[in-house]
Amino acid sequence: MLGGLVLAGVGVFWWQGRAEIERGAPPPPAATPARDPMQLPLADPGTRQGPAPPELSELGKEEQRFFRYDRNRDRMITRDEMLSTRTEGFRSLDKDGNNLLTFEEWAVTTVDRFGKADRDGDGRLTPREFAATAPKPAARKPACKC
């Protein structure tokens, strides 16, 4: 009986304490007016400036193409750097078979490809000769006729 009385007393004090906390709670935030979705936000950057635009690279087109694969810029393309879907292409370019593709190996292949495309041997590609260098489109799988 005494335990029940103590429990009831504790419950009353707890209930009153909760009521005090709720009375001191901040009011809910005021509703913000709806924004026009077509209006662009404005910001004042003050004296801050963004980064400078990148400089034009001094690399030639062939070197830029080479560096698309040479991710760590060590002037060697490893097998991991060449995508796994390009394994056959890598093997054909790696002339010495050491699993490293040097810029020279890459360039020799490009020169060979240019020579094959230059049908008349004048050192220039006509639009028709250049069009012949385009990669063949991938074979399309037939659509499901379910």
C-alpha cells in the first residue's frame, strides 16, 4: 500500500514537470511564403571569387587521347587502366607484350591506321577517307517479340 502511494506521488510530480516543459516550448516556426519556381535565387558573393578557369593544355591531340586511359599520368597505360572491355584492343597495341602500353606503341598504331586510311598516299585524309576510319557500329541485339 505504501509502495502504491509513493508510485502515485512520483507520477503526479512527473506529470506536472512535463506540463512545465511544454509551457516553455518555443512556438512553431512561422510559415514561409511560397516561392516562385521560375525565379532564380540571388546571392551576394561579397569579395569571394571562384577558382580560375583551367588553362589550355599543351598536349597534342594524340597525347590527350593517350591520357584518357593513362589515369595516373606515369606515361604508361597498365592493363587495369585500359577498361576490361578493351582487352583485345590492348593486346593488339602492346607490341612487346609486357602489359604496359607506352606512348610510342600507341602512336605507331595510330600512324599505321592513318596510313591504311590514306588510300591515295598523299599524306592527307579526304572526307571520304576519314569516314572510313569510323568505328563499326556495335551489332544490335534483336528486340524481344514477346
